[in-house]
Amino acid sequence: MGYSKKAENITPSITLGITTKAKELSDAGVDVVSFGVGEPDFNTPKHIIEAAIKAMEEGKTKYTPTPGILELRKAICNKFKVDNDLSYTPEQIVVSTGAKQCLANAFMAILNPGDEVLVSSPYWVSYPELIKLADGIPVIVETDRESNYKFNLELLDKYVTNKTKAIIINSPNNPTGTVYSKKELEVIAKFAEDKGLIIISDEIYEKLIYGKEKHVSIASISEDSYKRTIVINGLSKAYAMTGWRLGYVAADKKISKLMASIQSHISSNANSITQYAAVAALNGPEDDQKNMVLEFEKRRNYMLERISKMKDISCIEPSGAFYVMMNIEKFFGRSINGKVINGSVEFSDLLLDQEKVAVVPGAGFGADSYVRLSYATSMDIIKKGLDRIEKFIEKIKK
């Protein structure tokens, strides 16, 4: 019996895999420190929870229009105007079950078999797989320290072909935490215009930026970039609403209509109760959100300071999101307890086995010289985990 070759060609999420393994050990009573999952450890703000309860009590538990309730789409339009200086109408907005579904809808709406999408490496693990599921071809653009782990014109010119259909921007980036400046986005917007490319801008970490960096949406760069950009966002990260599963997209009306049509056959509307809670999130106070960002920045600074003092370790300093990419390549070829470290997967497996610390192998992000640590967890856990990592690397033999 044969099965779908497309499905068999998909690589399971390495992030969810390591998180599941850590949870299984924890459930078995093992003291595991997990730096794996990209999920705020804060609870959803109280006024959002109360809005969900109110919606249930009022019987707002029925199907909604596939693109989302009008009240929410208007709130999203207002958010874009206030935060990003972008003017959208409710007809341009599609609400989905998380930003991941928004991305899947977008790729299915724009790609035909053989179309190429430029993806910068390191990348979020699901980008290549979602592109492949939509019959597209992910073209991995290798970035490095010299390019500050971002697209630039030289790299784009090197990888673009006559089959290139789109380019995906993720700022702030998961996993590197890099943030594109307005000047850098202007270069990419002009490149997309010259080559006739669609831009997919994943802005899910927009609110999680530290220091002097500012978020700029590439859709706001010019009239042309506005028309060719599909903006992806959601509530999971900024409002500590990961389990509520709500993302949204803004795009040209024709693309939005295609995405809504696709979604109508796959999942229909996003959870109705979550939609009403999302209205409260977008229209309500942001004190909880600001306090969360301040705490993340404190944790980031502590993690960077500790890692900088570790032997043979370096990292990419993040300006946004809540991850640190730790460079482990100096340990390749070395061994611990007779087991040789040949890459990030072996390093991660041995770290979990020896010291019960879960990190995500950089191989899943197209960056095998790194492992990813999330600081979306308490300071006590961060301290304990880094103590164990330091102990682990001291055991590795040259």
C-alpha cells in the first residue's frame, strides 16, 4: 500500500520533538530543565480570560464567518494603523488557527508546483515544510555573522532564479532574534519590486524587541511593498496566548479571498471564543505585555552574560523574540563518555541524557553549529539549566 510521497517527504518539527521528549522524562519524575519550547511562561492577562468567559456565558460558541468575526477584523485593522501605519479594510484580514495556519494558507494561495521561495538560514523549522506541502521549493539562502544573519542584496542576487515566486521575511527572527532595520527592508522591498516577487512578512514577535531596535513592517516601506506583501501576525507570543491558537493575516483582497476559501475547506473559522478574547487583547490595556517584555529582557541579559563566560562557547546576541542561539562547533569531534559529538543533534541528545537539559538542535533551523535556548522560562530555571550546561561542557574531552 502506497502513501502520500509529499507527506513522507516532510520532516517532523524538531522543536516539538525535543519538547515532547523532555516532557516524557519530566512526567516520569526526572528533574528536567527545558529550554525547548517557544512559549511565554506567563499566564494570559486576566481581562482576556474574562472576555472569553463572558463570550461563553453569552452563547458566542457557534460558527463564525471563515475569515473571522467583523469586530475582530476591525480591531486588527486598527492595530495595523496604530502600530504599523498600515491601512487595511476588514475584507483584507483573515483570522486563522494560529500564525502557522496563516502561513500554510498563504503558501497554498500563491504557489504552483515548482515555484521557489527564498528562505534565509537560520530559519524557523516549519517554513521549508509548509512550502513543500504547498508544492513549492524552499531555497535556503545561507546567511552568516558577516551578513548579521539577514538577507542582503548580494545574497538575494545569488539565489534568485526565474522560478522564484516569493521571499519570506521573519523579523524579529526565530531563532536568531535579529531585527531588520528600515534601511535593510527598503533594499529587500526594491529587490522584490524589481523581480516581481511576493513578500511574506512573519511579524509574530513584533512586540518582543529589546534595546533601541524598532519593528518596521516591510509592507509600510512603499505603496508597491504594501500591495505585494502578505503580513502574518498573531496573539500567541505577545499576549501569552499560545494555547488559544489565533493568528491573522493582512494582504491584497484577492489573496485574502483565496486564503479564506482555502481555510473554509480545511478548518472553517478559528475558535469563536478565542476570537472574542482576541478583541479584548487588541483593544485592552498592554501593561501585562510591557512587563513581560521587561522580564524577558532581564532574562536575555543574564543568559548572554553567563554564556559569554563559558569555555569554547559563543552566541548570537538577539535583539528580539526570546531565544539565544549558542555556537557549539568547537565541540565537534570531541567526546563525552566515549560518545563523539558530530553535530547539534548529538550535542543535544547527550546534554539531555547526561545533565537532563533540553535544547533544540540547530540542525532543525539549518544551522548545525548551534543549539537554541529559549529564555521564555523563569530565572530560577535558566540559572539551573546554565549551571548544568557549564558542567556538561567541562566534561567534554578534546
